[in-house]
Amino acid sequence: MVGWSLALLLVAGACASPPQVTRKAVYPKRSSSDSALLEWGNSAIIHNADGVVARFGPAATHPEFELGIEADLVTASPRQGCDPLTNSKAAFTQIIVMHRGGCSFRQKVATAEAAGAAALIVVNNDRRSPDRAFAMSLDAEDEEPPPEGAEAEEGKKIRVPSLMVSYAAGQQLREHSPRRMRIFAGGDRPFIESVTDAAPLLYLVHNALAPAEAEAAKALLAPYLLPHPPRGGEAAADAKITRATRTLGVLKGTGGPPVCRRG
């Protein structure tokens, strides 16, 4: 996905009120090296969410992600995973879910390893940017460049596949309470995280969009978008739109039903 500095997409016929998000930061493009896809459900209804693979442990290109990880989903107790799990027997050989905060990611993955978990999912706690997830480092509180030297070597010794999902994805998991989870390498497909920088960010990615809607979106927003990273030293704050939204509606004038009502 090409990262754009910002935009506001006005739509009609939305099925739900879009969240308003604000955050002053710039986030990198996701690729096959750090993108994962989570999937749950059955043959009738399949749900999925994006995940960002950690800077430590197996990378998204590791055969374990390429082949896929499937196991039961167990919520850590205590849920931040900062102390030994009281439900470690249930977590053994399963996918453990922890929540960001309370301690370092180093401690969380150590707790997961001690419980014998097959994989670790950390849910971001950032409600202001509900669709944001980032690549965890052992001792950093937020996203940093890939580690080098001793920290990189230390990270390679960790065997538990670890990834972060957004706050919104965590809410999905809580609502659906799936028993089984499948985790795959994400590849180079579009990655959705609704975040903002000094000025907001646009993401409009949906496999149910009609070609006419995609073209209408590009035509409507072209005058307002700045590429990321900006060309010629342009600052993201120079962009003309000051909010970012995400919606399940349709572009005004395209005439189709809302995305969430399409088969």
C-alpha cells in the first residue's frame, strides 16, 4: 500500500458512524517482511484482521508464518502478561493474547515462552488510533527501526512468533471470542491502519469496492493528497485536509449499496 499523508473521504449511506482519530506520527509501509493475517471463523463466515510481526522472533517470511499457525486462542491471565500466567496450562501449545502496557514486550514474550505458547498476539491499547498496530521491539515502547548488533542477535533466539494487532482488531476478537485462530504471512497486500500524522491519513481499501468507486475516490481526493514520504521536503502539515475517517459507506454519486450490505 502506498502511504499517503492525509485525506478526508466523504461518503453517503454508511452503515455505522466512522471513528474520529488523531495522532501526530508517521508510520511505515507494511510489507511481506512484517505483515501477517489473522483469520477465524468457519466455511460460512470468515473474519480476518491485520497483524504486524515483531522485530524479535520469527519474521513474517519465516516458514512458520508461510505454512500458517493454527491453534486455540487463549486470553492471558493476567491479561497484560507481565507476571506468570495463572492459566499457563490452557496456554500451552496455543495462541496466547496479551494486552499492551504494564511491562515491556520483552517481558510479555518471556511470559509466553514460559507458558509454552505457540504464538503471541499483543493487542494495542491506543484508542485514539484504533486501527494502528506496529512492529514491537524487545525494550521499546513504540515502533523503532530494526535492531542491530546484540539486540538483533538476542531477538533471533526467541522462538515464539509474535505480532501486534490494533485496538479495533482486539475488540473484534473480544466480540467474536473465536476458539480457533489461523495466522498467515501477510505478503504485499494492502495493510489497513487508520492513523494520523501532523495532518491525517487516508486508507480506502476494500475488496467489495466497484471499479467505478475506486476511480471516483482517486479523482475526488487527488488534489488533496501528499505522498509519503513527502517530495522535495514538503511537510505533511502542508496538506489541505485535517481529519481522517474510516467508513463502510459508499462514495456519493456512485449509486451502489453500502459495502457492508454487499454479498
